Amino acid sequence: MPIEEHQEQASKEPTVDAEPESTETEPEGESAPEIKAGPELTPVEYVFPEGMELADEDKAEIVGVLNKHKITQEGLAELTEVTKKQMEKAVKQTQDASIEAWTKQTKAWEEASSKDEEFGGAKFEENLKGPIKTALDKYGTQKMREDFDALGIGNYPELLRFLYRVGKDSQESKFVTGSPAGDGKTAAEKLYPSMPKK
């Protein structure tokens, strides 16, 4: 057969497409274990953890999710324990952060008060024991002092400023001299009222 005819006949023969290569890859190592689903339960049958107070409709909603994902009673217990630990951890972190922030705030107040231009500086300790203490002793109560300490506001600059001004006014009023007009008493009689008159 001539070469031309052989090529023409070959071109007319149907071609067979090659099978596509599989794109699926075999999982490495052992295959994942088969999850055995537990029997579908009702809200009454599910035993919720102790202390977990839920309304009936909430229980039904939770159990619906558990059944949907085929979570057994044992799985619920494990999930609850993990969630509880995570919540306790989150609460502690929040509390620690709050305590740290408040501690920084009270220290900042203390520093600001000690440097205050009105009652702080070189006479800060003197003013604490003088006018500020005078105001607390005269108008304050033991409960108020305890609350100041408990709340950590004893170093709040504006509170100390208020007490300083009140105490200062109270101290200055003690030095006002003079007697009511027309009392007719001499200086000696005012100093020694029990002295017999001449």
C-alpha cells in the first residue's frame, strides 16, 4: 500500500481518548476512625451537667444540635467539661486584667496627688495629717474610711483636694478671735473666767 493511502486511512480511524488521571490522593498514614453515632435522644433522656439550669425550650434546642451532630451523652459530658475550663480561664484572665488596670490607676492617682500644686509637694504628708485628716475626723465616718480603702479611691486627687479645702477652712475658723460686742469682759477675764472680780 502506498504511504499516502496508509496515512489517509490512519487519519480516518477513530481515536480513543486517554482515561483522565485521578486527582484523588490517598490519605497518608492510617485512615480516620469511623465515628459511631449514638442513638437519638430526647431532652428528657439527656442528662445535663449538675448546676446547669436550663428551661425546657433551651434543652430542646441544645439536644437538637447534639442529635444533629450525633453527639452521645458521653460526648456532651466531655464537651461540657472542656467548655467549663475554657470559661473559667477566660473569666480569670478578665479579672486579672481588671485588677492590673485598677492597680495602675490607683498608683497614678497617688503619684498625681503627691505632686499636686495645691496640697501636694513638700507639704503633702503634712497636709494629709493636717487639713485632710481634720476634714475626715470632723465630717467623715468609719464606714466612709473603709469604703475609701476598699474601693481604692483614697488617693484620688480631686477627693483629697476637697477634703484639704474643707479641713483648711475648718482649721482657720478656729483662729478667729474677738468676742461679741458689749460683753464687757477684760482679756484676763476671758483667759481666766474663774478669777474673782475686783
